[in-house]
Amino acid sequence: VVVTGNPGRNAARSVLYLRTLRKADAVLYDAAAVFAPSSRPAAAARASGLAGTWSTQVGPAFVQFLGNQASLPGTPKGAAAMAEFVDTVNPGTDCVPFSAPIYMLLPGFRSIEIRGDVVLIRGEDAAVERVVHLGATHAGATAGVQGHSVGRWEGAELVVDTTHFAAHRIGNGGALPSGAEKHLVERFALTPEGGLTYSFVLEDPEYLTATVTG
């Protein structure tokens, strides 16, 4: 009998996320088949393409947020917050990570895993794990640094809608805060060459006078 799976991070507990169970040439259990039933072949195909580990390339959107913050359309409240910013108020000193979309733009690696009606997006920086609930709503959600994310398929694209962001001192840039009304829509799409494109639409009426895209 051959078992494959992902071991839990807690060494004190003998737990494993079971992926496959085989005996001789027979497949006794396959998590991919369980979470991608034949009634949803199109979704399963898209999920298998997005799943994997991806390297983020620095582009114009990264500079827009963390290079020249003045390029963002800040409200008077946002401009005042940027003017008075000092490093001692940076949440990063308490190991609080950036929130999306900035977190998604940082250079490094991201992994995408499909588990039935949940998509897990993990980043190596600050060990962030974003949970995207497919086919769900934001009803009853609680606020958090990465907000509450729901997802849907539009053709070959995964669309992620996130609200319920907790207030963050630099949630919209290197010195620009984000507020409770922050709303983010992200799109993940495969390229013909096998790459992955990431785009977003960001709104935050408390600190941004206009929609920010990248």
C-alpha cells in the first residue's frame, strides 16, 4: 500500500492531508477525483491549471503602491496620514503582513491549491494563507487583515471578491492606510504560454478618491 499526502506542520500531532492511496495498480482513493467530480469537469480543468507554485514578477503596480505613494489618488484624510507617517507606526514591526493587493504584488512565491469549493492562496512572506470560498457570499463574515474572499469562475478566469478588511495603517501603500470599506476584485487567468496573470480593481472611499487598477 502506497500513501501520499501533505504532513501537518504541527510535529506534535500525527496528521496528514491524504492525497492518494494505492495498492498494486489499483487506486483506492484520489483526493483530486473526490474534490473534482465528473459533474464539474470544466471547473476541474481550470483548477488544475491554476494550481501550483508561482513566482511574482515586479511590475508597474508594485511601484504604484510601494514606490511613489503620491501616485495613488488619496483623499485628504489619506494625504494627512501619509504626511505624518513614521516607521514606528508600521504594523510590520509587529509582524502584521501587508494586505491584498499589495501582498500579492510583493516579489516572491505564491502557491494556489484547489480543495473542492475552497481555493487556498499561500505566500512565503509572513506565512499568509488566503481562503477563497467558491460560490459563497460575504454574509456573516468577520474582518481580518486579508479580508473575507469569495470566488467564482468566469470562463477560464478565477474572480475573487474580497471585503471585510480590517483597518490597516499601510493597507493601501507604504504610508497610506486602508479602511473598513475597502473592496477588492482580483482576477487570475492563465496565458497561452502557461503563465499566470494577476489583475485587480481596488476601491476604498475612506482613503482613495478613485478606483485603483493594476
